[in-house]
Amino acid sequence: MSFLKVDNLIKTYGAFHAVDNVSIDVERGKVCSFLGPSGCGKTTTLRCIAGLEQADSGRISLGGRTLFDSEKRIAVPPEERDLGMVFQSYALWPHKTIEANLSLGLRIKGLPSGEIRDRVNEMLELVGMAGTGNRFPASLSGGQQQRVALARAMALRPKCILFDEPLSNLDLLLRERMRFEIRDLLVKIGITAVYVTHDQTEAMVISDHIVVLNKGKIQREGSPSDVYNYPRDRFTAEFLGRTNIVALDRKNSNPGAGIVTAANGVRFSSLDAKRLEDRSETGEFVIAFRPETMLVTDEPTGGQNCIPATVVSSQFLGGTTQIVLDIGQGVHVTAILLGDQSRTENTQAFVSVDPRHVLVLRDSSAATPMAGTPALRVPEPA
Amino acid sequence: MTEAAMASDRVTSGAGRIAKKIDLVPLVMMLLVISILAPVAVLVYGALTSNPIGAAFSGLTLENFVEVLTNPTYQRAFFNTVYVGVAATAMAALLGIPLAWIVVRSDVPFANLLRVGIMIPFFLSPFVGALAWTLLLQRNVGPVNLVLTSLGLGQISPYSARMIIFVMGIYYAPYIFIFVSSALRNMDPALEEAGHLSGLNRRQVITQITVPLIAPAALSGVLLTFMASAGQFGVPALLGMQDRFFVLTTYIYQLINRFPAEYNVAAALGIEMLVIACAGIWLQNRITRNRSYTTMTGKGFRPRIIELGPMRWLAFAFVIAFVVVGALLPLGMLLWVSLVPYYDATFSLSAVSPIHYLKIFNQAFVWRGLKNTLFLACAGASIAVILAVISNWIILRSNTSYRKPLGYLLFLPAAVPHIVLSLALLWTYVFVPLPIYGTIWILLIAYVTSYITQAVRNVGSNYVQIDKSLEEAATMVGAARLRTWIEVTLPLLKPGMVGAWTLLFIIFVRELSASILLYSPGNEVLPVLMFNMWGEGDWGGIGALAMIQVLMMGAVIALSGLLFRVDISRAS
């Protein structure tokens, strides 16, 4: 039974479909991330849940209580939704002390002053900001403001807490640390949370469930490892991590035998091949495998999918080595290997990929540029 | 060229650059000190002697201040100034704050058009507004009085303290509007949203979050408006002097224009005004200290629009009513009196004739006044903008120790009421053995000095947005300082410079407070001509001159919009 339920949500701005029929279920006590590039509809969906935007149609309910229902004309105002929210800009009120920032909602609720004081201290303690109550937000660093914003969002003990790219204004080191802190905190208090981000690593660390959005539509959802290891479309695969994409020759493939053929004639064994037999799957497909699933050897391994290749370039990156190889007819693939495994350019080598890792992906959005990581685009064979 | 020669060449050009830097700063500083501090010092001296103007030194006395502080008529003028200032400011705030909220934050229809409409009274100026409202409320024939009579209500006389407050309230409302609307626009909407998520309803969000956040900006606007309305000359002169209702500005004017002129008492009154203004600035600094928050990040948020439902049409009607009272009625009235030979409360198109335009264009002094106004507006705006660019460069980019004092110095003119500054200049240039007193140059000096703060602020707000590294990048590819300026700084500063120039041009075209004490026959400017025609009751001429003034301002606004894409209604 889902705790936060979003059904068939649609929100348009003129002709632009910001949220295009999105349905999401979040279980109680779980953290769900909305992941996608800017303009994909993740923030709009979050703001519809918060009540800061009103969807054109659809339903939203929290813990069995309807917050929004376009048909029944229900739209609970944001202040009555029992939600906490952490904003991208933190949105700490600059004219109020930290204590007043946390206690405002409690005072509005009419809690006794002793309880308010205890609650404020408890929350500041929780985020590691005890003793800052008398200071003003401007005197805190970005990371500290972030913690206070989180404390404020939790002070009213909401049923669910919403995060709108809360770490995007922090520097890299702090961002990486805060991910784990937020994850630990959310698990510790066991609160239901929705977390919007465009950073795939952040989503992987923080969430139990990831919803990948693109152009207002859900591309893929599932646990972080499902979404990463088994993307079903090219967009998701490219948005989460780096992926080699190789054009597919569907005519010469043999899905029944588990064989997919690349446009340059290379044949791959793939556990995913049977997808091509599925009548319900329409459209174009590509072959994909992640760089870190690849093996590069001097001699054939004797295993499956061992392809002769030429080393195009090789770069030792410190923790890993990145090798670009030509697997025939100018089709380049990139392998990322642990440690220093540098090779000499223009030498022969063998590339292996386990059939489990050779994916057949719907070519959903070939033109979608990737945010963050550079694309590993493979030129089509001439 | 040999290596050594090149090196030495580099050294000399480097030294030349340093020498230039050292020369420029004290020069500008001296110019500013002479034009800003010296007159105020002379004014203080004038108030402390009983000597007539220009006479040799013969001891100091406090008798002028004793007179100013104890004589009931002066006390009355002081009280009237504070009363009119406070009441007009309150009215301007009661109009300006809701207008800003409606245009920026509500879903009122045609918001952009309304924004421009609200700014029209600002361009028209309180003086022209007072002229128009004198006509609209003329006994028995003023259209507004005609309407009131037909409704069975009594007539309203334009000559009263209440009308002074009314007119200044309307024409200063755009000041408050500018301050509050920019604060509303620069406020992170998430601050309000966070309030909702903390359980605050709409009303609580407004009272607990929006109002406290806007308050510092609104208070700044309120105090500036108070200082402007306490220093207003045109409106109380037109609407107050008839019934011997005097404020400090009109009293200073009276003292100087009576025979024999009482310059020393006028100077003491000027000092009194200066003290009021300084108190205003002190109060503003106190209230807004550490409280400008980060709302002025200039990030440019998209404000959260609040849906008013059917109430939006009520809000629309409110704004339209303001525009009608502040702009359309006055402009229509002035246009009409300029088009008919004699205004007699009838409105028939057959009566229209160009007689007033032909008349004024046949008079040499009108042409002279036009020429003077155009010259002063163009030259004054140009000089002020050039000084502002140099000053901002010194303040923002140089590393001289003068930076701080220069900043304070440039702020000073904002504290000196314009009529006081012109009184001080008048006194100063009687002493100075240069052919400035009694010429157009003293007006030019007065204009530039009075509004240098405005220019520095406008150009400065543009200058701070230019990242220093853009200039450094030009230096790194080998551009010398002057070249960097020409290639990088000035092009990027263009919007700020054009905006400041246009705004100053408009201000100078309508300038009366400073001009009225400093003009001499042959050096009249348009507003002075209008003021004198008002004394003669030549309403047709006034209407025609007002239309010419509006055309000049409109042309400059349109030109700066078309050529430089500067939206002057957004400048402040």
C-alpha cells in the first residue's frame, strides 16, 4: 500500500507539457528520487505535491488523505498538507533568527512555548547545529544553512518531506558528504521523502526508489541498482552513468538464439536479446554496455563476446584507466578498468563483455544531450 | 628594436600609466570637494553673519538662528514643512505600496502597461501636476469642480495645504512604487513558499514574511520621499503662497525675492532644512542598517503571481484611477488649455486653434528658454554621467585610499535640499571672482551637483554587475587601461550610462527648485518660464510649454528605448 500516491498528473504551461501523465507510488518511510535533466518535469511534479503549483488534472494523496483531485475539485492549500520542504535556495528567512525560523510554524500551530523550545533544540541537535539558535541565517555557511533548512522542514513532524535539489548550491566536497548525512538522517527518523535531483550519484546514494523523468514522462523507475544495471531505454542508460551505444542491425540479429548483431557486423550474445521478439516493444533499438563491465585482454579469453579490437587511445586516470578501442569499421567503444592498465596505441587487444551486461535499449531519445557526464557516443559505421 | 629597448619601453609606458592614475584621482576629488563641500561651508558662514551677501568678514553671530527658531512665522513654516512632508509621504506610501504589489505580484490584467502608466506622473513632475490640478479645480470652470457641482457636492479650492499634500502624494507615489516593486521582484519566492510549508496561511505569510522582508526597501523609499517632499518648491509655491501658507522652501524664496533680500535669515532657514534632511538620512541608515537582507541579490526571480479572482478587476480599477488622476486628467487639461484661445469650461473642437503655440514661438524669451533648457539638460546629463563613470571607477576599481571618503562625499548632495544647495551656490559664486554668477553656468553647476548622487548610483548599479575579470582579461591580451575601457568597460556600461543620462535629462527638463533662485534674465529655463507665466495667469502659454516639455521628454525616452533598448520606466 503506497503512502504517497500520485495518479495521472498532468501540468501544462501553454503548449508545453511540463508533467505528462505521471503516476508515482512511494511507500511509507521510503525515499523516492525524481531524477532527470532540467526541464524534465521533476521539480514541477514536486511542487504539485507541495501544493505550490496546481496540476491541470490528476490526483495526489498522502497517507490515505486526498490532497489534490482535479475531478472532485479538491486542492488542499500547501500549509494544510502536512509536508515539509527543503528548497534549493534554502529559503531561510533572513529577518529571523535560526530559532525563529524553526519555531514560526510551531507557534502558528499554537504549541506551548516550552514544547516549542524543546522541539527546536531537538531538531538543531539532530542536524548537528545545536547552539546556533540565536544567529541569523546570513552568518552561517552554505552547508550550515542547508542543515537548518532541513531542521525547519522537519520541525512540524510532517508526514512527508520534500527536497528540491537541496545540494546543488554547495561545493563538490560538501555535496558528497551531505548526501550520506541526509540519507542516514532520513533512515534514522524513518520519514517518507521525495527528493528531486539531476545528479545521478546523489539519487543512487539517497533513495530507495528512483524515478527517471524526461520531457514530463517517466522513463524508468525502480531501485537504484535496477535502474542503473537494467535501463530499458537509451535515455536512462546515458543519464545514469556512462554507456557505450552501438547501432543495431536488427535484420541479422537472432533474438531466439540470444544473438544481437551490431551494424558493423559484430555479433554479441545478450540475455536481453529476446526483447526484440516482444511484439509490444515498438520503435528503434540499440545495443548498449557500460564501460566498467568490459574486460580488455592481450589474448582471447575463450569466453563469450570476445571481440578483437585496436587500441585508439589509452589514458590512466588515477583510480582507473580509460581505453578507447575500435571494434571494427570505425566503431569506437570505451572501457574503464580498475587501476593502471594502460596500453599502447594502435596495438591489438581483445574486448569482452558478459552477455548479462549487453543490453538492448529502446532508442527513446537519441537527441537528448546528457547532463553532467560526457556522452560516449559511438559514430555510426560509414 | 632590441630586447633592452623593448623592455625600457615597457617600463616607461607602465610608469606613464601610474602617473595618469595619480593625476586623475585628486583632480576629480578636488572638483567634487569644491562643488559640493565649499558651497555648504559658505552657506554656514552666511547664516552665521549679519553681513549682506558678498561683504567682507566682520564677526560671527547666532542672531539669524535665534530669529529662525523663535519667530512664530518661521516656526510655522517649519511646522508646515514637516506636516506637508509627512502627510504627502504617507499618501504616497498608501498609493505606491499597493500599486507595486498589484503590478508585481497579482494577476492584474495588462500589468506591463499599468507599470508604464504608473510611472507617467513621475515624469510629469509634481510642479506640472500642481499646475494642471490648479486648472482642474479652478473656481466655477475647473472640469473637476464642474463634475463635483453637478453631483451636488461643493467645489474644492486648489489653494490649500490639503491640495499640496494631495498633489505631492500622487506625484511621489511612483518613487515608493519603484522601491517597493524592485524589492518585491528581487525577493526569492521560495521564502514565501517556505512559509506556506511551515503552516502559514496567505495572510500570515504576508504579515510574517513578505512585509518584514520588504520593509527596509519601503522605508528607504519613504524617507527619500519625505526628503523630496520637504524640499519641494513648485507645489507649495503654486498652491500655498496664495493663501500665505508657507513652507521652508517657499519662505526661502520669499526672503530672497523681497526687498531688501534677507539672505542671512534665508541661509539659516536653509541650514534648518539641511538638519531635517540629515535627520532623515540618519534615520534611514539606522533603520535599514544590517537589514537590507539578501533580497537585493539582483538575481531576478520570477515573482510568484497571486491570483485575485474577480478582485483583479478591482485592483485594475484602482491602478487606472491612479493613472487617470495622476496622468490622464492633468495631461488632457493642459493640452486643452493650450489648444483653445480662452478656456471657458466648454469643450468644443471648433474652438481649437494654434494661437498659443504661435504666440509663444513668436517670443524671443521662449526660444531662449527652450535653448537654455536643452543645453542645460544635455550638458548637465553628460557631465554628470561622465563624472559618475569616473567616480565609480575610482570607488570600485582603483585601490586609492580616497575610495571611502569619495563615496561619502558623493552621497552628500542627496542630503542637501536643492533649493538650499542653490542658495549656497548663489552665495559662493558671488565671492568667486569668475564670471559664473548670473550666467547659465551657475545653473549647470547646480544641476550637476544636485543630481550627481543619482547619476553615481545609476551608473554604479551597472558597474558592480561587470565582473572585474572581464576587464582583467582584456589587460591579459595586452590592452592598456584606456584601451580596456574603450573595448570592454564602456560597452558593458552603456545601458547604465544611457539610463542615467535619460533620467537626468528628464529631471533637468523639469527642474524648478534649484533654477528658481539662480536664473537671471536671459537664463530662464522652461519650468521658470511656466512659473512666471503662472504669475501672469497665462494658462494657454503654460499649457503649450507643458506640451513642449512632454514632447521633449517623450522623444528622449523613445530614443533611448529605440537606440539603446533602455527601458527608462525601470530605472530609478
